[in-house]
Amino acid sequence: MLVAALISAVAILLHATNGHERLDRWLFWPYAGLWALTLGWAFACLSIGHALLSTVPRLLLPPRERLVFDFAVGILAFAVGLFVAGLFGLLRGPFAYLFPLLLTIVGAPGLFGYLRRGFRDWRAARQCECLRPSPLRTPALVLGTLGLALIYLSIMIPENAAFDSLTYHLAMPEEWAAAGRIKSFPEGWLAGALPHLASWLYTWPFTIGPLGLFMRIELAAHMEFALFLMTLAATPLLVEALFPGRRAPLTWTLYFVFPGIFLYDSSLGSAADHVLAFWAVPLALATRRTFGSWQPGRVALLGLMMAGAALTKYQALCLLVPVSLILLIDVLRQLIRRHGHATRFLLTGPAVLSAVALVATAPHWLANVIWYGNPVYPMLAKYFPSHPWAAGWKGPTMDTGWTPEGPLAARLQETVKAVFTFSFVPHDWSPFHRDVPVFGFLFTLSLLLLPFVRAGRRVWLLNGCVLLGVFTWYWTYHQDRYLQALLPWMVAATAATLMLAWSANFGARIGIAALVALQLVWGGDLPFLPTHAMMGDAPVKRAMTLLSTTYRGEWDSRFRTHFGYEEISGYLPKEAVVLLHEEYLRLGVGRPVVGDSARWQGGIHYPVLRQPDRVFDRLKSYGVTHIVWNRLQSINREIPVSGELVFYEFVFHHGRERRDFGALGVVNMPSVRPEASPPGLVAYLGCQGERDMQWSEIDAAVASDSRAPHSQDADTAARMDELVSRAAFVVVNERCQDRLPWPVQQSFVAAPRWGDLTLWVRR
């Protein structure tokens, strides 16, 4: 009867609330669906990972550690499996449902049995424990709960997606799902040749047909959040590995005393930084299990963990360099101890590790070799026959200021100094948080405590690995967000040092409490700073606005996305392939995209193509059917003026069925190949006077033009008109030319601005 009464109470409550707000309009249901899908995906990964590890002999891992490795191996299997399926064009129809279901079925029977045994053992162990409750338990749980709530609020909105996510981490999955397959980028798009385990994972949401763009982005964000939760759950295992026999269940809460994790662009943003951080703890645990024993099963497991990190980002070097150094030292030690069996050791240890890592990372390097002729395209082009590589292309250019510069000795000195000062000096774009250091100080400050606590070799070793990782980070590309890969090691090392100091005496406890409290106060406002680069606001504030949409009656509009391509996506045919002119952000186009940014690809170089027939041939060879450009301005000015003139002559003269959507213009590719015609004369109206020149001379003229306006006389207007009358293009420097000749307005079409220059193409 009690159950019946409870059911009646639930029914009455549902009826009453439905009278105020219809149940189907509750925001709870879409997010409950996202969590159901996320949990299903996570269980599929755990299941297949458990099945694969069960085939490895003599692994013998503790239950909690085994589950961490099950999930890590499952993540790798899911990502690589989806990549292989994509190569065969299977990302269509029922794939989104059958693929995770198949992975679940393969390992579920063995996993359920393992979990039942593990649960019985856990209950027995809990009954035997007689531990005093820690006075830190409640404050730690409050800190952890608040931190998780703030991070989850930030991922509830698609606008939280980071710049790199809109450019490629999410944009590529959208393109692959639209094409039904994973393919190369024929123009040699740099971002497409990077390691992309995170993007392979995010492809799954985009293959689920009924979901709109809002929900696909949100499902990817929830998958990243699930990986973050597993990172938190695994971190106490690393701390406990430093103190055998000692429990440290709440050390995960120390993540939130590193407040940079709340702020763009170190926060969760459907990118790859926190996916890389996920591999840090399994990598450290696998290294510990391999060190000294080199048992083949554990060696293979370590190879898989190294491959998972390497397949995620090149910044995995921050993790792999310290691990590789430890392994190298141990290999030399083992060779000395086993001098009579050195060959056997090398074949069953380091050789197995290298083979597993090489094979497991083949989806990246082998695909690049096949598609671009270079396993790390476009890097190391001097040593590999890289393609495409247009004549005159200098290769990718990175943003300056993120690597040490000068003589080798000066760079080493700068890097060593940064290893101990990085947390006190911001390494990020100044608009994000100006000159305020936000990463978190506790790891650096905990180094001061190490000499005064009884730290064992493992604690010193982990701290040394973090410092070497920071050295690698600063030497290679030292933006703060890339430190997130090292954050799990930093948290574990900081927790270990603080635990040792806490055990010293009462005065040390007061000092630790003051230190942690001061760090929390310093970073307490970071989650609320309106500095998110993609929305110009605080994600938490935007999430609060979303949570109130039911009350405000905004049921239909709350799941709309605003990335600038909504109208174009509705206009383009499903089979379209879009040339997106000099634009980084791609998410929302919903079609395969070809980019022509001079920094990001090596196949399209308009100054080399020169003529409309060559432009046509190149774009046609890439399958381009439509061209999209910004009608107002050249956003990045990466393509020189000469290249822009070639591009817009092709678009204006040969593009078909032009349509404008706000700031964007769209034309169809011409159906007939244009005739060969070299670029005509350019009339340049600049600060040093008016003159005509060959098309190939315009870039030098623009670069050398002074800011001082020249003197104008009564004949200036006539001279301008004469120059314009015989020109194919007109380029006007508006810094010093305040009058546009009338023939330009009559006989020319305005192209987008190029900085202070206005470009005109003859009709």
C-alpha cells in the first residue's frame, strides 16, 4: 500500500505541475537524454576496454586501477574503431546506434561479472574499515561540488565551445558525418592533419540523425565532461601510488584550487586539452607498473596509454618526454643487470612497447603518409615529399611569442626560469585576462615544502616529471591551456606534499589552511569573468539564462545555434562542397568544407594560380560546388592583395546564382571552365600618388606605401580617371585618398576591404 500511495503522490505532483507548465517543455528532458546517451557511450567504452584487457595475460591489476585502464583502452578502441569505420564510409544510417551497441555486447558479460565481484569485495573491505572521519572531508566535498557545478553550468550551452572547437575539433566531425566518411582534406588543411582522437570521439554525436546542431554540440561537451569526471576519479589512485597502503579519496577536489580551469581557454570547451589530460593518470600508473618488471602485458598496456596521448594532441610531448626519460633510465639499468640476457629483454620489453605504440598510432601517421606523403604534415617538409605544397607557399606560420627566442643559452635560461615561475606569469592572449596570472600557484609553492617533509622517492619523482613536463611545454609552445595536460600530475604531486606537511604538526596545518584559502580567494571570481572569447560573457551567466527559458516561454528558440552559417546551411544542397574563403570558423556549415587560408593549407595559392581557368581547375579537383566569402572585409588578411584580386575576379565574373546572407556571399561554381586570361592592370590610388602597374607589382606597392598623403592638384581627378579607364582592378588606400573616382563606382564591383584598402574589380 505504501508503494501505491507513493505512486499516487507522484501522479498528483505531475498533474499539478503540468497544469502550470507542460511536461514536454521542461528543460530537464533534453539534458536527461544527453546524460543517457553519454552514459551509454561511456559504458560501451568500458565494456570493450574490459574485453580487450581480459585477453592480456598476467595483467593482475587492483580492481579500481583495472577499471581506469578498462575505460582508457575502451576510449582508444572507440575512437580508432570509429576512424576505421569512417574510412570505409560507414558513418551513415544506423551506425550511430549499432556501433556502441556492438562494443557493449562484446564486453558486457565479462564486465558485469567483474563488477559484481568487485562490489562484493568493496563491501567487505568497507565493513572492515575503522577509519576516523577526517575534518577535511566536509570542506573538500563542498569545494568539489561547487567546482563541478560551475564547470557543468559552463558546458550546458553550445556557445561555450572554444575557438579551436568551432574551427576543427567539432567542425571536422560535422563534415565527416555530412560526407558519411572520414577523408583527407585535399587542400592540405593543416588542422586536418593533426592528431584527432578527440574529434573521432566527437564524430559520434554528429552521426545521430535526429539531433540538431545544439544537441550534437552538447553531447560532445558531455562526453568531454565524462572524461573529466574519470580524470578526477583516477587522480586519487595516483596519489595512493605514492603512499602504498594509504587512502586519498578526496584529493580530486584539489583540481579546483587551480582556478584557470574555470576560465577560457583552459576550461572545458569541447576541445582536446582535457581529453589529453585524461591520459595523464593512466600513463603514470602504467609507467609505474612497467618500471622494473617489463612484463609483456604491462608493457603493451603502457604502449596503448602512450598511443592514446599521442593520438590526441602533439602537446602530449609534455607527458611523453618525462615518461620516456624514466623508461630510458630503467632500460639502461635493466641492461646492466641482465647483461647476459640483454637481447631477450630488448625483444620482450622495449621492442614490444615500441611496436604497440607504433601500431596503435598508425591511424594518424600512416593516414598522413598516404594522404599527404608526410607522417607529420606539414612539419618536417624538408625530409618528406609533402603534398599538396603550392609553389610559393612557405608552410604553416605559428603565432609568435609562444616559444623562447634568441641564442640557445638564453633560451635555456628563460625556460629553466619559467619552470619555477610559470604560475606567477600569465601565458595567454591578453584580452582573455590581461596580465593576471590565473593558472594556480599551489604546485609551485608546494615545491618549497618538499625539502622539509618526509617525501619518498616516488613523490620526488612525480614532482620531477611535472617540472620536466613544464620545461617541455615552455620550450615547445607555452600557452597556459596546454598545461591542462599536466594538471592531473600537478594535483597529485601537490596533494602528496600537502598531505605530508599536514601530518607534520599543528602549525603546518594552519599554514596549509591559510595557503589554500588564499588561493581560493584569489581565484574565486574567475568563473564569473565575462571574458569568454567566443561569447564575450561568462558561460555561467549564459547558462542561467538558458535555465530560465521555460519560465519565459522561449521553448522554440532556446535550442537554436548562432554561429553565422544557419541561413547558408539551409540554402546549400546536401551534396554541396563549400570553399570557405579565408575563414577559420567552420562549425554550422553542415557540409564538407575546403579552406583557402594561406596559413592553414598548402594547396591553394592564388598568386600562383593567377588565372580563372587555373582557379577553376584547382577548386574543381577538390570537388568544390559553392563558394562562400565575407562581403564586408578580408578578416585575417593572410591572402595578399594580388591573391584577393584573382579570387574576386573569379567569383564576380564566373560565379553563378549569387545569393547574399547577411555578411556572407554565396555563388555556385561555374559549370564551364573559364578561358585563360592573365590578370590585367591595377590602378593603385595610394599615399604616394596614383599610378598603374602590373598585377604582380601590387603587393610590393602596398607594402611600401607611406602613411603621409601626397599633395593633390587640379589635374589629380583627370589623372585618376585616366588610370581607372584602362585598369582591370582598382586598389584605393583610404588613409590618404578621400575621393573615389566616379568611373570606379560605375564600372567596378566592390570587393571586401583589405585593412585600409578598398578593392574593386571591373564588371
